[in-house]
Amino acid sequence: MEDKYNQLHLERYSKDLANLLCDRHFASYDTVNGPQLLGFTPIKQVNLFVIKELLMKWHHEMANLRSPYFDYEHEDVKEALLNFMNVVSRKILMKRNAFEPLLQKAVYDTFLLVLAPPTVFEERFLRIQEEITLPKLQDNLKYLDLDKQVVAGFIDTLSPTSRDRDYILSRYRLYSNAHVNNRTPLHELVEKFNTLLPISERELLSIATPAPQELAKPTPAAPVEEKDVVAPIHMAQREASVPRPITEAPRVAVQPQGNLNERFKIAERPTLNENFYKGTSATSLADSHSNRKIESLKNSISINQRFSFINELFDGDNMTYYQSIKQLDEFGHPEQAKQFVTEELASKYDWSKKQEHVSKLLHLIERKFA
């Protein structure tokens, strides 16, 4: 059976370990190359997963080469591309900002290989395949070190006509549970990682980790952002509709109705386009309660907001999200951080239709540098 695990703690550990290993390596080198990558960590599975990620990046780049003007399906073209890939694969060279997110994901997936095998099998064997075939499934075995025999044994049970992803995944889940005694025990993997950065089974398993308390801390932050939009009108309506005590009547009577309209106008927000392209955050009557200075973006973004940013702004890639937030926290001036958002990130991820989420991110940056 799959173990229940604390996803948040696993993400933090993966990030901390990747940061630690990169600190050690890049203190002496400016880049990491292919030979260094093969033995970057003493845990072979981590190194293999990094290489697998690089292969996926290569396929994405090759897909971008497709053109309506040339025949990329021609055998000569395929052979030339294969030769090109073989040459490039021997010339791997990455700087830290490109390598660290790959390493972080490799650490995370190595743990998942033991904690949730079907999750890794779906991503590494099924999701990346345009067409599922036995040769392609078997080819992916070379990127496995942990539980390789278990996965190979399962693939051997498939028929050449097996093509349906859901069917294969459901069968693998049953097969993995039936062969749980042949899988790598969690304590063995933890012992390997403990030589790099201490961690315990208790921290990883949700049944022994107070995960609900961790989630409960940032939860109140989510409704606050919603109040930015609805609170000013709501309070104004209450003031206009609820009768005041007689003792307060003189103070209400001296204000003409026009003042109330003006208050509504003041509470109006700029358009999302204005927020995005000018790099400014709107203010309202409720903003005074949500404009308090924050020390860091990483520690101030609520759980709900974090997942919203990951899904809407970073295409579901939480590794890229963490790397970007970390870089924003390291800027010393608000204009540098805003420029990084509106120019580099916005163009890279096409945020032209995501003004609402970008505005919220810019507002958090303003609070950090307030």
C-alpha cells in the first residue's frame, strides 16, 4: 500500500537539500557538467532523475522546432536530430539557477518512488509518452535504480496491445501493493539521505506529523485577500442601511448624500490592466488592514494563495514557483522585484491574461518593501 506522507515537509526538505548540495558544489565551480552530474549525489536515483528531467527538457525544445515548412518525420531528419542529441548530451553544462530546481524535483520524486510508487510511475512512464508502447516503457527502466525489478516485472505482465493509461495505472497500483515486500523500505532510503541532511520517517509520514497545525497557521490569510474586493462596499452598505442610535443622529445628518457617493468612488480600484502594466497595487478602504509590512514573500503567502500562484502563474510547476519567490525575496529594492515580475516572468509564462493574480503578487511585493 502507498504510505501517507506530509507533502509540505517533503517539499521543504527537498528544497533545503538541493540548496545545501548546490552551495557545496557551486562554491568551487561556476557550472555543473555531465560527468559531475552522474555522481552529483551518493544516491544514484537522484542523479538519474535529474538526467531524466534533462531529457524531458530536450524533448520540449525539439517539439518547439516543429515547423509547417519542413518534414521533421523524414528519416534523414530524424537521424540528424538523433545525432545532434547524442552530441548535445555529451556537452551538458548548467548554471545553478537552472540546475537547482531540477535537483530539488529529483530529490522529491526519489522519496515518492518509495512513498507513492503509482504517482511516479504515472509521471515518469505514462504522462510523458505520446503513444504508450512496451519498448518505450522498457526504455524508461534505465532511469530507475530503486525498485527497478518491481517495475520491470510489472511491464512484463503487459500485453503489446495495452495502450490505455488509466488501465495500465490501475493495474500497476494493484501490482505494486501485491509486491510491497519487494519494494525498498522507507527507513533504508531515509538512512541514505541522512548522510546528506538529517530527516526522519516521523517527519515524512503524515500520521506522525502535525500537518493540520501547519496548514492552520496560514489559513486566515486567504480570506483577507478576498476582503480587499468585497469589504469596502459591504461596510458602506451597512452604514447606509442600518439606523444609528438617536444620540448619533446629528453626526450622520450633517453629511450630504454626495459624500457617500464620493466614498464609493474613492474605494473603486484601478483596472487589472492598470495594475499589471503600471506595476502598482490598488488601494481601498479595506487595504489599511492588509497593507502591513511583511518580512518575506515566502513566509507570508497563504496556502491557498500559494497554490493559486503555482497553478495560475507557473503552470502547476511548484519548483519554478519556489525558485521565483526566493529570487524576489533576495532583491534589495521594490523596483527590481517588480521589473523581474512584469518583464521577465510575465513574458516567460505569458501572464497577459493573468492580471488579477499578477496584481496580488505585486501587492505582496509592495508590502515587503513598505
